Amino acid sequence: MSMRNSIVSAAALLAAALFTLGAFEPAWAVDFRNPRAQRDLTPALQRSLTDKVSDEAGPYFDEQDRKKAAGKPYVDLQQKFEYLPNYGPHNQLVVSVKLGGVEYDPTKTGSSKGASTGTLKYLVFTYALAKGGWVEMSKPKWEQQALGAKAGEQMTRNQARGDQRAAAIEKARQTKAAAAAAAAAAQKAANQ
């Protein structure tokens, strides 16, 4: 390679580097006219949103219970909400609230809930804060994440272990309650 070709190549690389760095400059810039709002929800806002979503989610819980009773695949919706706050134009607070769970087929054995299908499903609610109250931005929609058959088998095994643990805890509680009742009866008989 000649000296001239080396210089041209170096100049081309330097120009490309400067051009690339120039393209990222706006990402480093800070716009002080529109400061970023805090993304966390205050405890009061979170409570009011939880109340709102709880009311809206009731029919979805009922629907999943009906599916389970009918022997159809259902989603074991958890009572825990995941909040994803964001800000729209003019720093309007917009929050997506996810409510999710594992999909089970109650006709298959494996746990008290049936066998997992290997799919996680999420119900997503979207609200905006307007004048101190939560306003629904769009109707709730379902999202899903297919993890596969192996993941379904693992989720079923995990649920079965949880069932066994819950049964052992309940048995210990009943044994303790029976012992306490027997001790109370013996104490009462001794006092008479």
C-alpha cells in the first residue's frame, strides 16, 4: 500500500468517525425548556390507580374463573399489578398497568390448577392522569409470551411443589390447632 493510499484511507476513517459522532450529538443535548418529569408514581397516585384497575379487572378475573370451571384453558391472573409510568405530550402522566399470569389447562393433570401451557398472558390497561383522576386511554388488551413446552412442564412442577408445601403448612396448622384445643380441654377439665 502506498503512502498516499494510507493517508486517504486514514482521512476517510476520520471523516466517517466524525460524521458518526455528529449524528449522536442530539442524544447528548439537554432540552431545558421541557424538563423530564419524575417517572415514579407517588404512593397516593399508585393507590388511586390500584383502586381504579381493581374495579376494571374484576370481570376479567370472573371470566378466567368461568373458563376454569368449564374445563377450558384459563389464565391464573395474579392480584399484583405492574406499573409502567411514562409521560406524553406536555408531561401528561400515562401509565400502562400489567396484570398477568400463567395459562393452565385444567383438563390435564400435574397440579391443583392443571398443567401449564407454557404461555404467560398479560392484560394491559392504559390510563392517563387528568385533573387528579385516572382516565382510560384505551380498552384493555391481551399480550402473550409463549415460552414453550419445557417451560410449561417446569411451571407445572413448580405449582405442584407449591401445592405440596401449602398442604404441609395446612396440615401443621390443623395439628397445632387440634393440640391447642386438646390442651384447652384438658386445662378446663383440670380446673373443674
